[in-house]
Amino acid sequence: MYHRAKVIKIEDLTGFRRLYCHTGNNDISFEPGGYIKIIFVGSNERRMRSFSISQVGESSFAIDFVAHGKPGPASIWQQNLLVGDEFDFKGPGPASKISLSSDNFYFYADYTALPALHAHLSTIEKSKNIYIFFEGKHEVLKKYIVDFNYNLITEKDAFLNLLKQPVAKKSSFWAAGERLKILQIRELTKSHKDKYESFYLSSYWQLGEEDEGHRIQKKQDRLIL
Ligand SMILES: Cc1cc2nc3c(=O)[nH]c(=O)nc-3n(C[C@H](O)[C@H](O)[C@H](O)COP(=O)(O)OP(=O)(O)OC[C@H]3O[C@@H](n4cnc5c(N)ncnc54)[C@H](O)[C@@H]3O)c2cc1C
């Protein structure tokens, strides 16, 4: 079943374009970190692209587009979008789950995963240890993730080495981003992923591949969503 939303406000954030959208339908319940699939209708095809819910209001929600600059139905659409435009979407789907009883949380995210990461940070007690490796410019992360205490792992090698170490007691791991990077993480963690209280990996997009191709690969990889 499809729903319709209207764009009520557009905001430019560093690295992102935030669309505030209104459905006028109280029966649809959105949660931060959940996702919708926006429908794009071409001359003889219908295409879908997934986006996380970054903000929730009354009958309304926001999504944050990464300005990735390559031509695709979603990226072209969002560049030309105006307040008052309407679109159809499928969903919302639920947010991913993490174990909130853990003491240590390890996150890997790129730009596309920042809305979902932000949603998770909002649910974790402030006293817990949070470690983040961000695949992108640190200034973007720092502007996006404010009011949370976390340890930023700045070196990729340090992060990859950490993945090879024995898992600290009561730890959770969450990673989302580009498919090949996620596959690398899966390889490094495959022998000890069961030691985490919760462990989540999801491929959100693939370099050099449109989402239709990416989704086929992801199914073959058995990567979530
Ligand atoms: C559960 C889930 C949640 C997601 N949440 C968000 C979100 O909140 N915000 C968001 O922006 N994206 C999010 N994504 C990723 C988004 O769905 C993909 O980036 C999608 O491919 C964009 O569609 P497109 O039409 O712009 O490009 P496509 O037609 O899919 O691809 C066209 C070209 O652009 C390249 N490309 C696609 N995405 C990127 C990128 N991020 N960076 C660099 N190159 C890219 C492709 O490799 C390809 O070469 C999410 C994906 C999933 C599965």
C-alpha cells in the first residue's frame, strides 16, 4: 500500500538536504531510524529508493538526502524539489534493533547512515561507552551528531584492527553504508560476531551501481534490508 506526502519545508544542512514532509494521516506511525521507500514513476517503469526517517512530528516526518551528485532518480528528484510538491511512498519500515543493555556500542556509518545512527544514539543512556567510525568528513559528523558523548575513531586502520580484537563484554555492533565496505566488515567480524549482544550490518547503496543492481547483490550476500 502506498501513502502520499507533501513537502512542507526544505532545509540545507552540511552534506544533506532535509525534507520535512506531511502526510495528513494520523494512522501512519513513523519512528526515527525507520525508513520509507519513495516511488519514482518514469515513462514505463516504477523505481523505489529507501530513506531513513530522521525527524518525526504530528502526521509528519523528515528525511535527509545525501547530496551525492551522481545521476539517479532520487538524486535528480531531490535537486529539483519545491515546497508543495507531493510524492508517494511505501512503508514506513521499522528501525533496526540494538541491545540497549550493552555497556559498549560500536558504530560504523557513512553519510547515508547518519540519520539511523542519530536515532540509535538518542536511545542509548548517556553513561554508556559509544565508539564511532565515520566514513566521511568529520566536520559533517560533528555538525550532524550534536549533544551526544562519543569517542570518534579517526583512523580507518585503527577501526579495522579493533574489529579483529576479542569482543569486550556487553558490547553491541552496528554498521550501515556502502556495500563493499560492509562486506569487508562482515569478513573481519565473521568469527566472533556472536560475542556481541547485538550485531547488525546493512548495505545501503553500492558504488558504481544503481539501486536495482545493488538490491540484487545484497540479496545474494544475505545482507539485511
Ligand atoms: C534502509 C536504508 C536507509 C537509507 N537511508 C538513507 C538516507 O537517510 N539518506 C540517503 O541519502 N540515503 C539513504 N539510503 C541510501 C539510498 O537509498 C541510496 O543512496 C540510493 O541509491 C540513492 O538513489 P539514487 O536514485 O540517488 O541513485 P541510484 O540510481 O541508486 O544510483 C546512481 C549512482 O549514484 C551512486 N550513488 C548512490 N548513492 C550514493 C551515495 N550515497 N554516495 C555516492 N554515490 C551514490 C550509485 O553508485 C550509482 O552510480 C538508505 C538506504 C537504505 C537501504
